[in-house]
Amino acid sequence: MGNDGGSIPTRRELVKEGAKDLTTTQVKEIQLEQQEHYWATCALSHEPLVQPVVSDGLGTLYNKSAVLGHLLSIPENGTDKDILVKKGEASKDRLQSLKDVVEVKFHTENGATSTTAKWICPVTNKILGPGTKAIYFVPCGHAFAESVATEVQGENCLQCDQPYTQNDTISILPTSEAEKDRLELRLQRLKADGLTHSLKKASGSGKKRKKAGTAGIDTRGEDPSMKAGKLGSESSLRRTEGIKNADTALLTAKVLAEQEDRNKRRKLGANDNVKSLFSSSNGMDGKKADFMTRGFSIPAGAKR
């Protein structure tokens, strides 16, 4: 290059300074955007949060219907945690049963039940959201502003008077690494004691032995379709028998019914498709068809 009035810039002239770290203001803005999203959106289905809302041991919020749908779709052998982490779905590993979540009971303005009603602290009247640190107590699930747990004396919930411990105070969508580490440590200790996030006993080997015993029942002599329907209905009943909450049991039964109908339609469609491939007749009368459609056959007595 030359004789055009230009110049060849060197790397030193182009790269004068490296990338700067984010300022404190920029970090807070990013955290606020994330908080606004997760305070309004289910972390599992990515749909708007609608009551009833539940939370896991790390303070993440979900729609209860989305959690039920996820639990029904878990395979019997479970899912590898490393695979979920690679997919960006690490939260699914914490959801193995309804015992791993607690229903968060938010107080709304004037007791409104609308989906657009704002959640407020029943003590301080602060709006619970991205700009306010919020907590809830385990096992009752009542939500308050964080200042209530630090300023109000006593270890009983101010809404239901149910006792709780400071370790069972869960921050909703925490931002500090120290609080996240505390919640992680709490879950590890509960798991070592055979408990879940809701302080209920984790599923032990008793149920596995019970399932193994029922699997050995002789069902010979039954029609296969009747047998499959019987087993399907029994499995549905077993899934809803342990649920004490009537609303949860109704919602679970509804999701199970939709899933069973979907599976039946899929199986019927597959059977029709397979039968059409192996059908002995093609819809034409062999005598009326011409040589183009009937095909050609070699006489049995013909010489080869």
C-alpha cells in the first residue's frame, strides 16, 4: 500500500487497552434484570408464575403444575445430573418428588386473588419482588420481607404461629454467593439425615421392596389390553394416594389422565400404521385389475 495518502496501522495502535471489568452499577443492573425475570416466570416451564407457586431448597420459584408435569415425565432410572448441567437444566436434579418443594404462600394486596395482584409482606407491607429481599419459612411456606426474620423476635411464624428455626429460613431468589452456599449446605445436611427440603422423610427402600413384591403377582390368563389398563390405573392410583392435599391430588390426576390419553392415541396410531404396511389386500379386485396394477405371476407348471 502507498501513494494513496493512507497508512498501515499496527496492532499496538489498534489494541490500546484490554476489556474492562463490569462496574458495580452494571453488575447490579444485570442482577436486577435477572431478578425481574425469575420473579415473574417459572424456572421450569418458562411461563408466567401463577398460584400455586412452589420453591425448592435454593429459593427458585416454579409453577406447581409445571413441577407435577416434570415429576410424571421422569424415567424410572432417573436422569444423569451431568447431562442436566450441560443442558442448563440443573434445577431439575433438585426436583425428584413433591417433598423437594414447599408451596410459598404469598400475601396479596387486600387479599386479592387475581393473577396480576402484587405480592406484599403482611407485616411491613413492602412489595415482594426484585427490589426487596424476601424469605419464607419451612415448613409452613409463608413469605415475608427479610427484615421480619432479623428484627422480629421469636421463632414462630407470624401468620400461622408454626415454629421454625433460623436454618429453615429460605431466601427467595438469593443473589449473594454466601447465601447460596448456606442453602446448598442445608440441603446436604438434610440429605445426610434422610430428610428433604420440606423436612419430610426422603423416600427409602421400603417403597422399592413393596413395588418388587407387587411386581411378582401372577397375572397370567388375562387379556393383554385389560392387563395393561389395570396396571396403568393401579400406577395412577398409587401416585395420587400419598397426596393429602385435595387440590394437588386433583391436579395430579388431571395431568395423569392427559398423559394416559396421549399415550393411548400414540399406540393406536402406531398400530394402524403398522397394519397398513403389512396389509394383505391393496383395495383392488385382482380379476378387474389390469397387468399394470395386478403385477405378473409365473405359472406353477412353467419351465424355467
